[in-house]
Amino acid sequence: MKIISKRFAAFAAFMVFAVFSFAGVSYAKELSPEKVPAVKVCMINNRVMAEPQIPVEVESKTYYGCCAGCANKLKNQEGARFSKDPLTGSKVDKATAYIISGLGGEALYFESEKNAQDYVATNKGKTGDK
């Protein structure tokens, strides 16, 4: 009986985690070059969220994370603060990037608004961003 109880407790904990992890994720119905406010992005999970995230100041730039763990990674891991522009492949600082939402709610970071517009124009009508 104890094994079943432990398995049930583990399963219940996982389900609670899963529900709360994605409850605030925002999904786009159509790929759009509309800018997403950085405050609505967890820059570790690279997800567009419905609610404002926790600000993290690093070298006079502001990054955002959804929890204390993400905030800690942004503060202490330089690589976590950068992404690649999906159009050009160039390295982009997440704090200064032009951010849009992918179809699955993922954050896409661009060097410029023009790159985002070109990416959307190139990918119009597709069912995914990859």
C-alpha cells in the first residue's frame, strides 16, 4: 500500500507542477511581427507568458524570469542572457532583442524589427516555426 501511495504522491506532485508551469503561457494563433513586451517573457524557458515576470538587473540591462531559479540563472550564467536571431543566426542579447511569439508560445528573439518582419513574411502560412 505504501508503494501505491508514494507513486500516487509523485504523480500528483508532477501534475501540479505541469499545470502551474504552463498555466501562464500565451499562445499565438497566427505568426505576427507584433512586439511582445520583454516583461512578459521568461528568458530562461523562452516562453511568452500572460503575466509580468520577475525583473533581473545585470550590467544595467533588465532580463526576466518566471521564478527564483530562472532569475538566478539569468544573474549568474552569461550564456542564458543570449539567443540567436532565427532569421540571421546572429547572437542576440535577450534584454535588447525585438521579441515576438512563435505559434507554440515560444519567444523568438531578433536583432531588429525588420528581421522579425522578414521572418514572419518568410514563414506565413506555415503551421510551425521550425
